[in-house]
Amino acid sequence: MTERYNARLALLAPLVASGLALSGCMGSPTYGTDKTAGEQLAGDISGAFSFAPKRKEQIDY
């Protein structure tokens, strides 16, 4: 029984370790904006469907 346990442990330990190592690489890049790509996309989409008035104060040049 302990041989089976050791064999399972020997097979599963590298899989778990590689899974943890790869999970650190899965974060989204920020491209210097301090926002992930997902946050930027959500902000862009919510800005496109904003209920704010379209008219702004005119600037005299």
C-alpha cells in the first residue's frame, strides 16, 4: 500500500508543482497602465454605453 501511495505521490507532485508555476504566468499584462487587459476592456465597454450627456460646454477659441 505504501508503494502505491509513493507512486501516486511521485506522479502527482510534479503535476501540481507545474500547475502552480504556470498559474503565475497567466496574469494579464498591464502595458504600463496599471490596469489588466480585462479591466481596460470593461472600462471601454462601459464608457461606450454611458448615459452621460453627449453635449459639452463649447470652448471659445
